[in-house]
Amino acid sequence: MSTSPLDPRQQATVDVVQVAVQSRGYWATVLGRILYDKVTMICGLILLLIILSTVFADWITFTDPYKANMLKRLKPIGTPGYPLGGDEMGRDMLTRLLYGGRLSLFMGIAPVVLALGIGGLLGLTAGFLGGRINMLIMRIMDVFYAFPSVLLAVAISGALGAGIFNAIVSLTLVFIPPITRVTESVTTQIRNLDYIEAARASGAGTFAIIRVHVLSNVLGPVFIYATSLISVCIILASGLSFLGLGTEPPEPEWGLMLNTLRQSIYVNPEVATLPGLMIFITSLTFNLLSDGLRSAMDIRYVRGTS
Amino acid sequence: MSELRTSANQPIVDVRNLEVTFVSRDSTVNAVNGVNFTLQPGEVLCILGESGSGKSVTLRALMRLLPRQAQISGCVTVGGKDVLSLTERKLADLRGSEIAMIFQEPAVSFDPIYTVGRQITESIRRHENVSGAEAQQRALDLFERVQIPSPERRLRAFSHELSGGMRQRAMIALALACQPSVLLADEPTTALDATVQIQILLLLRELQRELGMAVIFVTHDVGVAVEIADRIAVMYAGRFVEIGPTKKIINSPQHPYTKGLLSSTVNSSSRGKRLKAIPGSPPDMTQLPIGCAFGPRCDHVHPACRAQVPAETQLAGVDDYMVRCLLADGPLELT
């Protein structure tokens, strides 16, 4: 307000107009913010590209991911018919990377989604009910917490035996404790806020409060946290496959491919690092995406203002 | 609701011997220790006291809005219903429709992810069987009533987009959504700056008269209490030490604590003089002294004060004036 001092009434109208411009629905506001965020948009696009190309791998590749060719072993990138070279059995790397992405992404996302369901429910219960129930749930989670996540995943997978299903089970178990803990802490924090009390004072029942006020406020942060776990999960799943505990050959999967190409690192390093590169790019984009979502979903945080 | 308002002599709120303790493993806090009062429909009662004297706990006990470790005993009747024995479900029906509350911090009293309008219509539809459009219209009327400029737009705003005073107005609109007969206000002006404070107070008083609500107003600010109250109750260590009509209490306080409280306020005549303060500090609520809780800080303390808690005494010659002090009109003379 550098111009002449406004009288209060005028100032009030100026204020009103500014507010009216900002007020859209919650999700419209979030979407608007994401569209402005270049990094998040680019990451989203890369991720979308990766997901779509792996899902529709049947249509964009023409070679069989299992068909070996002794003559084309470890061909360099750019060989005719083998745009990204050949692997140690002479199979087309591009085809295998695309098909492998399916499993890698599935094994990265499925355990997190399952853990989000189970851990979220546990955390919500523990956080809202508090007291003894909280104690019981959280101490059990602490037991799982005592092991490093990689070790725990390896131990459970090892006990259950190799296989995709077992790997998913073990990874789910690994991710339940951190998600429970985050949900519990967010719930406890929200439960003590005044608007929960205000909702209760205006006659809302316990279930309505959990559903409307607690769940919707908890979901944002927990969802974002879970998104950031996907990258960890992809790496862990690849690690399990690398150790021979997840997918089994000849199934294409990034972690497993990295393992089988390991011996060829001195022969043809560009090709051997490709699966690792894919894991790297995918988890990085997932992380950046979750970061972008976090700042977009916190509508009280206005970018560019101090 | 309407039949309650017509019965003029029936108190809308009746509190008998209310006691609230917070029990935890290592200590028991006696927050409220025997509070008695009645409130007539359309009356404004102000509970005055310093921090930790049990004002807010008393207020919350009226709608059983206390954490689980709180143990409430006594008898609380609101609109003819025994609040302490209601089922959760019946209690939820009562809250918001018959008895509503305004909170101290308007900033955190609205859910940040829903618009304020949505939260008000939600509350209306929770208690009354009305259509969405009708609830919307009612919310709009409420916003006009609490004098929010351009109410249509404000209804669509999130609480963080409103100023503090505006939020408190919205909070009042939310509390009034279902035309409660009792409004509880827990220091609603404390978090606001002075100019907004007086606006909110005037608004509350105006609405109270217009709607004929009974209001219980909790504050630690004597000025605010004088501005709004018909009757003032002074609270100390979980007990009402004095309750009576505003004018009487301000002009001739009986209890030494009230006297101390009033003489420690600042006004224009106190310029250049030293501000009086009550010596000592409020008692530890986990271990209340035997006898009068104010005894240790009282200038006129008498051995009899230490023997037992002074009973509630009706002041002779004045209607509706209770004081808990042996010195006031009691068996003892001032020493």
C-alpha cells in the first residue's frame, strides 16, 4: 500500500478480492500448484513414460525377451536390431528392460500399497485410541524396527524361500512399521488439535471425526511418506532379486538383470549398468515427485512468500 | 428447544457440586472442587479467574468435553437433561444443538482442509434434517448475522485465508448454527488484538440479546467480564469464591481474593502509583491446602480459615449473592 492511505472500508474490499481469487477447491489448488512446479512436472512425465512403456511393452517391442542368441552376446549399444545392446545371453536389452520394469515397478509399489493399508490402519487405531492399545501396537512395531530394513527383508525372504509372492510379503512386513509409526504420530498430533474438539463440541460422533477430520488430515502426509518409500522398495526388491531371493531367472527384472550382468561389467560396462540406471532414475523420480506433492498439498504453505 | 425457553423460572443450566479430577499414574489434579451455580435462560454469566483456576475445565464439563482421564462427579443439568449420565450418542445430539462452544484459538478451531462454509453446513445437517441448499442458505444468513463482509466468498474460504477476527466471527457462526440455548465461550477474545476484541464482544452481546441465549463466558480479564456479564463468578483453586450480580461484585467485592483481583487492575487513576499485586502464587492443584485455598495468601487469614473450607454463604440483604469466606458476613469480624 504505497499509495495514499485507504480508508478501512476500501481496504476491506481489496482484501476480499484477493481472498476470492485464491479460494478454489482443495484439489484444484493442489493441481494448480503442481502445474507450476517444473521439477515435479518433469519427474511426473518421466515416470509416466516409464510406467506406460513397461505396461505396454508388448506393443512397443518386437523381440521376445526370453529369446537368446549366442552370436549377439554383450553387443554394444546401437547394434542394429539391438538398440541398447544385448545381454550375457544375447537377449535384446531394450526389450528386457521394458519387460523387467513391470516386475520391478510392481514389486516396488505393491508392498508399499499393502503396507499403507495395514500400517495406516494400525497407526490410526494406535494414534486415535491412545493408552494401552497404542502401547501394544507401537511396541510390536518397535520389535520390527530393531532390525535394519535390508536385513529384515533378506531374513524374511530367506525364511519363506525365493519367489515373487514371498518377496512381496517380506517387503510388506518391512514397510508396515515405518508407515504405522508415521501415521500414529500424525494422528496423535491431529487428535489433540482444537478443531477435533470443536467438531466434537458441535456434535460429531467419534466415527465421523475419524473419517472426516482425522483421516483426511492424516492421509496427505502419510500418502506422501508412502510415495517416498516406493523408491526404497524398488531398490530393496531389486536387492532381493540380486541376491536370488526375489524373482528367478530367466524372468526379466532390473535387480536380477544387474546381478547376471555383473560379471560382464569389464567387457561391456555401458550395457551392464543399464538396469542399475533404470532403478536409479525410477527411484529418483519417485522421490522428487513425492517431494513436489508434499509442498503442493500443504495449502497453507505459499511458495515465494517469506 | 422452544419449550425450554418459555419456562422462564426453570434454570437452563443447573450445576450441583461439580468436581473434576484428572487422575494419572503419578498424580491427581483436583481441577474443580465443588462448583454450584444455576443459569437462567438469556442470562450471561462470566467466570473470572487466573490461569489454572479451573475455569475452562468447568466449562468443558458442562458438555463433557474432557479427556478420558478426567473423572467428573456431581450433577450437571442442561436444558433438563442430565449431562453426566447421557449416552455418548445422546450427548453428541445435545452438543452443537442445545449447547455450543466457542474456543480460544480460532486459528486452529477449523479443519484446515475444508472450507469454513462446509464445516458450518455439515454441523447444521448433522442436527437438523435439511437439504444441502437450505443448509447453505442458513450458513450464509449466519455469516451475515456475525457481520462478515462478502459472506458468499468467505463461505468458500479456508480458515487460513481469513484474519483472526474474521475466524472468530466464523467460529461464532458455527456455534450458533443450530440456535443453541446455551453458548459456552472459552476466552474467545484472548487470542485477538484489542481493537478486534471489543468488536467481538459487542457482537456477542448483540447476538445474545437478539437470540435470547444463555452465555457462560470464561475470561481472566476483568474489563471483558464487566463489559458482557449479568453475573460474575470469581473462581479460585477450582471453587467459586464469590458469585453475584456484576455491579455488586465490582462495587463491593466481599472475598479478599476478589478485592485483590480488582485492585490489581490498571485504570487511569492508577497513573504514577505502584500497581498492587496479590502476594504469593496460586496453590498446587495436586495438593490443595486444608481449609480456605486462598488462606496462605490472604491478609486477613484467621485460624478458623485453616480448619475447613468455608461454606457457601448467602450474603444477607442481597439477592443471589454467594461468597465463600468466613469474614464476609460470617461469624468472624475483620481482624
